[in-house]
Amino acid sequence: MADGFDQLDENLQRRLAALGLRAAEVEEKFIRGRGPGGQKINKTSSTVWLRHFPTGTEVRVQRERSQAANRALAWAELCARLEARRRAAVAAVRQQRELLRRRTRQKSRGQKAVMIEAKRHRARHKAARGRIGVEE
């Protein structure tokens, strides 16, 4: 893929650059399509298949009859999948940080009062049980 992103529209090029995606990290193949379409689909390699090596993400597009249109759609879909993957990773880190913050934060006065009252109630309940005595 010597020409890399040169043939893609500028918006898509910016999105790929923002992801830090390099053309060398992506394998691009043009393969024959599958499904209905008869002789035309069996003779032309209009399906575009992309694989991003670092993540293992694969995209296969055969929506249009044109190879160029399928190529643009495939790159856009690969970009969308990688962006979604990045968003999910950022959200997971944020969620872990929030979980840790909630776990280690100081309790409010109301929470402490409720907790102490619950402990006292439980202690009174246990104290009412009494001891088993040995009669002599």
C-alpha cells in the first residue's frame, strides 16, 4: 500500500491521523465478492478487505459495485471501529478511576450516623439472646 491514505478524502485522512494510524500497519486486499450477483461478482475483485495488525481488527466491505467506493467505505468503517475501541478503553480507565474514588472517599456524617445506629441495633439484638448457663 505505497499510496496509503492519499486517495482517501481529507476528513477520513484527519481521522486516521488522529488515531495515529500508519499505512504500514494495515493490510489491504481486493478480493472477489460473494453472494448474489452472478457472473459479474464472480469475475471482479471489488470487495475490499482491511486488517489492522496491532489490534487484529478486520473489515470486509462489498456494499457497492465500485472498488473505489468500497475502499472508501472500508477505510471509514475501520476508522470507526478503531475509534470505538479507543473510546471504550478510555471509558474503562475512567470507570476504574471513578470506582476507586468512590471506594476510598470519606463517608458523610449522615452515612456514619446510619452505620453506627445499625451497629447499635445489631448489638442490642445479639445482647438479648443471653448466655446458655450450666445449672448445677
